[in-house]
Amino acid sequence: MKQYAMIINLERCVGCHACAVACRAEWQIPTREGYRRNWVRRLGPAKTSHGMSHTFYPGLCNHCDSPACIPVCPADRVEKTFTDPSGKTKTMEVAATWKDPFNGTVQIDQKRCLGCGACRDACPYGARYVNTQVANEDIDGEGIADKCTFCMPRVEKGLAPACVQTCITDARIFGFLDDPGSEVAAYVKKGARRLESANVKIGPNVYYYGKPRDLELLAKTSTPQVMPEVSSRRRMLAAIMQPAVRQVRTAGLLGLAGALAVQGLAEDGEKEE
């Protein structure tokens, strides 16, 4: 499997937020706190073992080798066939989020997303959000999960991701990690690092390159130290049942007894930690 990856060169990043603005405009992300596919956070000034540092943390979905968001998705699994540019195909059973077997990106089927937030809660990098301003009409969901997709619709047309194209200092480099001739691979050989800790090793495919003091500050402030606790199965089941609860309430489809049974299941799930 090939793996798309991104390098962020902290020596070039000036914290202008052009990448985040371009992403928001490209994908029409609502202007609301917590709604973003990528971000830029100011770090420092702070003391490191290499001296004082002041840098930035441009973050986004890491399209990890072993994504924590995928196994927790409670949506029913369906068969999906993937096709690479050469025409080769592979069929897999996937829920509403998956890792593409040909390019390594993690994607979401927003038409099947339940809006339960399990994938958002599972990500140790906080790279997902649930857009509750958008109703999922196909399943009557509470919202739709969203995140960076590495701009696959653009990439499939031969374009660069919006953040890469817009970066005024060329601080973002995108390409295949396992292509030895790619600029991405060259940066990894030069020492670009992943944000991983002893307890969080899921293989993020966004790498950071920079001066030792800046990488140290980034690692200290922005590396997740524990894997998040994810909702229990009962809670996930309650999330799945929420559409049924609303239908019962509005249409009386199951009668009073059915309504009470579904409502009780949902409420039990909400109470369970």
C-alpha cells in the first residue's frame, strides 16, 4: 500500500493561517468554535534544552497507519470497492470511516455517518469534529463527522491540497511517503518527526521538520500522551437508536410501548460511562 503523507517545515512556517483559511473556504466549513479541518497554534516563547523557542503547531488529520477512529465507528459495515489509478481493485467491508488501501488516507462516508461522535472522541490528536449544523437526511442523524481528507477530491484531479497550494512560504510538502524519490521521503531521511509518545503510537503520517529547539517545544506541548477513552458499546448503541427515538416521538410508529422501549435503551446508553 502506498501512503500519502505531509511534511510541515517549521523553519518556513510563519503562522499566517493561510492554510487554515484556504481549507475553510475550500470545504465550506462553518465558522464556529471547534469546527476546523486544520489549525495553526502559536507555541512559546518557552525554554528548551536547546535554548528559547517560539514556533507554531500546524495540525490536521494524520491519516495514521493504525487509526483509532476506524474501529470505534458503530455504523453497519458494507462492502466497498476501491480502485487505484492503474485500475487495480480491492473490496473491503467498511463502516462509515475507513483507511484507503491504495493511498493510505482516512476517509468518511458522510452519507452513512451517524453523528455519534465516537470517532471524534477516539482521535488522540483532536483532528475530528461533528458538524451538528448539517442534518444527515439519509439516516436522520444528529450531525456529520468531518476532518481533513488530504483534499483527495483535488488530488484526484492532479491538484495539490488547498493548504499546500496556499502556503505562502512552501512550508507544507505533500506526496507519497514510500516513494524514495519524493520530497516527503527526503525530509523523513533528514529527520522529520512524527508526534508520537510511548502510549500513543498509531503511526501519524504528518511529519514535522525544524530546528531541535522548535521540535522539542512542539513535542512537549502537542504530543498526545494517552489514548482517549471511547464511548462504551452501550453508548454507541444508544447513538444508533437516536433516529428511531425521534421517529417514534414524531410519528408514533411503534406505539407507546415501543416508544418507551427505544427511549429506555437510548437513555441507558447515555448514562453508561
